[in-house]
Amino acid sequence: MNLKKLLFSSAFLASSLFAGVYSVDKSHSSVGFKIKHLMISNVNGSFNDFDGKFEYDEKTKTLKTLEGEVKVSSIDTGNSKRDGHLKADDMFDAKKYPSIKFKVTKIDGDKVYGDFTLRGVTKNIELDFENGGVIVDPWGNTKAGFALNGSINRSDFGLTYNKVLEAGGVALGEKVKLNIEIEGKQIKK
């Protein structure tokens, strides 16, 4: 039994030797979303204040870990009145739930699975993973990048506000599409 633990630890250590830890570069990253409005168009938005770190193995060109946090109060849909309502109690409830969190639990090729926490509810979700790879920039910094795309059902997380339209249908769609673009700078090896 101890031999198994030693072999597993050695294999894990060997796979981590080529992995670097990266911090998310906010100036070259984005956290966006899109939701159906009035059943005829989409409203796009983003969060301007977010942070995260990830581990990327340069040798195998694979993402190993990822943790991120978004500040709900930084929501930006291009309309301050709408943003104010989105922060209110019947929507994101930014005072009670100031952040949205995501932590990867499994990576399988071009799919990433992780615990997504919104309004105090945590569910494991699946996102498409597009690997941008790793590069050394002109200033000697090692950078890695990737994109995550997918969707969540907002009511699964307690975001149930809606209005029924006179002509039928509802004001807001249930599906929220997520579009996350990440560039990170290596902080340690």
C-alpha cells in the first residue's frame, strides 16, 4: 500500500515539474455573458472585476487547475439602470452574495468541469475548453491563454426573476451563455 502511495506521489510530482502557476492578467482577459431578452434578441454583459489563478503544464500543453472569482458589483451591460437592477435582491443580490466563483474539478480534452457558485448555490458545470497555448512575450514573461464557453440555467442558481409578456413569452431567457477569455502571466514554476 505504501509503495502505491509513493508511486502515485512520484507520478504527480513528475507531472508538476513542468507546470507553472499563472495569475490572470485582467487587462488581457474577459468574463462575459449573454442572455435572451424579450425572446427576440440578446443582451450582452461582462464583469470588470475578477481574479484567478491556474496551473498550466508547458511540456504537455495542458491546463491542470483553475480557480476564479468575479465581483458581482462589477457587472456591466452598458446600461446603468439595468446594472443596478441586476445587483438588487431579486437578481444577483450583490450585497448578500458579492462574488461568483468557479473551481475546476476535472479536465477532459476539450471539456472542463468545475464547481460554479452563484447566489450561494454550487453546481458542477461543463464548459468547452479552447487551449491557446503558452508563449514568452517580448518582455520575457511566460504567458498562457485559453477560452471557456458554455451555458448555465439561471434558475438552477436562484436567479428566477422574470416578467410575462402581454404577447406571450417572458422577458428573460433561462439559458445564460458564458464566454471567458483568459490570459495569465506565470508567477512561479
